[in-house]
Amino acid sequence: MKTHVGVDLHQRFCYLTAMNASGRVCRQGQVVNEGGALQAWLRELPRPRQVVVEASGFWPAFARAAAVESERLVMVHPQRVKAIASAKLKNDRVDSETLAHLSRCDLLPEAWMADPATQQLRLRVRLRIALGRQRARAKNQLQAVLHQEGFRKPVTDVFGRRGRAWLKGLELSEAGRLVVDTWLREVDRLDAELTTQTRELERLAEADARAGWLQSVPGIGAYAAMVILAEIGDVERFASKRALASYAGLTPVVRESAGRRKRGGITHQGSNTLRWIMLQVAQVAARWSPGARSYYAGLRARKPAQVARTALARKLLTVVWALLRHGVDFDEELFIRG
């Protein structure tokens, strides 16, 4: 008889509920998120054990520990779990019991668990993304001081050679000069880190055939290719191009009632990172790809710019799905023909 273990996972601890096939609770309790403690708690339960946990940022470490003492580990989609089993009362005990019950009834909305190689790649690309965003914040902080001090930049790029020469000659207040120089040093430090991380991703892209196929698409370079691969993982888990677009949150919300169907904006659910990088790709592709430019222009004639760019991002993501599934390069003529 299988033992079903529902886990409500938090950053420092988790709450576990163990239940047998008849629905009787065998054991419940809170355990610190430490490998030895988790394994000791699970070891007291009858085998075979099926452990169920919601997808979260902490799941990889938990999975490594729990896999030692469980025959099967299942990760589930948090939003789908809520749709299946909504409850007025929500706490750690109720949530873990719900997961155990769904496991016992074979109603688990399973989510894909990234393999170790994909996890490692995600750590790398998300570091590169985070560094880029930190640099953008540092630049914004510096320029905010310039506005506060009453200066308007005479150059497009304050951080280029001409811009830095202009900054050096400004008669700022004592505190203003301190802040500007500090943020300049921070931008330089982040620039060096970004260069290192970008070169590492380019090295990884050279050794990955999938990245080569993706880089044949206008707008996708080595960095963008590795971000896409890290977020998608195994493309075979997406049965259709629409499934991949849905995972990126690029499909429209559809509401249907009494025979009437209405389409709204995109869902914004799924991988925020994949959606973000595809929107960046679309912006570049609209300038350099004849097919993408024509598609964007046709939409732009009757839709707002953001809607047209989102639609192009979704179309390019379907191209990504096809290239990865079939192992081929981008064909501009085929893209134009649709």
C-alpha cells in the first residue's frame, strides 16, 4: 500500500502530511529544510512513498533530499492545484493534506521538473539577467541625481566616452559628486561581470547544436539562445507550438459563455523570463528580418505597437518550437509564406 506525502514547502521549513491509500493520516509535522532531517522524517513511513510538492524556487534542494527516501517525487502546478481543490481555510496543514489527498486520488496536475543540466544553465542565465537589471538600476540612480542637480545630458549615452568626460566636468554639489562617482564605479564593476558571464554563455552556445539552430533566427544571438534553452528545457515536453506559447504566457485569454467567445489580452502566466526574452527578440527581428518586419507592419496598421510586438514574439516562439523539434535552421522564405 503506497504512502502519499503532501509537502507545503517554505524557505526555511516545510510541513508534511503522510496519508495511506484509504485516506487515513499516518503522520504530520513541520520539518526544517535540511537534508538529514527530511530524510529521517520520511524514513519512518511505510514504503513505497510518493512525495508531492508544489513548484517553487526552493524545490531543487528539497527534491535532492527527498529523492533518497521516496520511490517517486512529483512536482505540481500551484495554480492548477488551487483550481482543483479550493478551500476557505488555508494553512500549512490544510495545504499539505490537500496534496496528499490529490496524490491518493491520482488527481495531480504534474509540472515538469528540470533536469540538473537545465537547472545549472538556468542559474547561469538568470545571473546574467539579474546583473543586467542591476546595471540598469545603477544607471537610473545616477541619472536621477543629474535631474535633481538640474543638469540635462547633452549626449545620448552618459556612460560612453563623451558622456563620462561631461560628467567629470560638471560642477555638482559635494553629495551629488559622491553619488555620481559611486554609481559610475558600480556600473564599471557590473560591466566587467556582465562581460565575463556573457562570454561564458557564448562558449556554452558554441558547444550546443540547439543554440546554433536558434541563432539562425534574426534577433537571436548566443545570449538570447541560451536564455531560451534554459527556460524551455526539453522541447519534447511541449506537444504543440501553442503549448509552448501558453507556457510563455503569450496566448490570449479566451472567455466563452452562452455560445459567445471573447479574446482578451495575453495570460502573463508561465515563464516570465521566456516571455521577456522573446519580446526582446521580436523587437530586433522586426528591424532585421523581412518576414518579421512585414508581419509586424501588417499588425501595426490596425493594432497598438505593444500588441503587434507581442503577436510577433508569439509567432517567433512557434518558430523556435519548430527548429528545436526538427533540428533545422531558420528559413526566411518559409517564414514569409507562413
